[in-house]
Amino acid sequence: MKFTLGSEKRLKSRKKIDRLFESGKRLQKFPLKAVYVVEPMESPGFQIAVSVPKKLFKRAVDRNLLKRRMREAFRIHQHQLELKQKLEIMFIYSTREIQDFARIEKAMLVLIDSLNSISNDSNSEK
């Protein structure tokens, strides 16, 4: 199994990101927030984006460090996502302190488990 996070798995479309914030649902596990949209008509899979607000971290080097940690935590555990629909997800860092990788990884695992149950629950409703 490949553990890469290629460009087809990255959420880059401005329209999709805007729709994510307009009609997306939210999850939170300190220090991360997840905003997601379920696309039931499309093939199973996911696209992700990560964000660290400039309001919380003025220095780009700090924002980039945290974005790398969030992407790496997701990349390592992406195989645990068992999706029956397409998910578009944005992970947002939500605290002013720089957390270590282990803390970010734990939060990412909890969010991945929540996304699994959401994807599976919404599929069983149909």
C-alpha cells in the first residue's frame, strides 16, 4: 500500500473550498478542526486541505511547520479511512501554541475515526 498524498488527493479548487465553508459540517478535536462535505454521487475517496490561520501564527515558518505536521499525520493514517462516498475535508489548526507531532497525530486519528463513522452512517441512510 502506498502512503503518498498525491495531487489528486489535495483539495485545491477555490469553488470546492468555498462550498466547504458555506455548507460543510464541522468536527473538532484539540488542536484540530475538520470541515467536511460528503459527496454521495461521486466515487469513494477523499480530498484534503490543511490550514493554519495567519491570525494565530504571524511567522510563515511556524505555519508551514504545523501544516507539514498535519499533512504527515494524515498521510500516515490515510489507509484507516474506509469511505463509501467521496469526502472533501479541510483540517484547520485552532490553537495559538505549537503542539508536538504526537498530539497532532492523536487528534488526527480521532477525526479520521469520526469521519469513518459519518461516511458509513450517511451511506446506510440511503
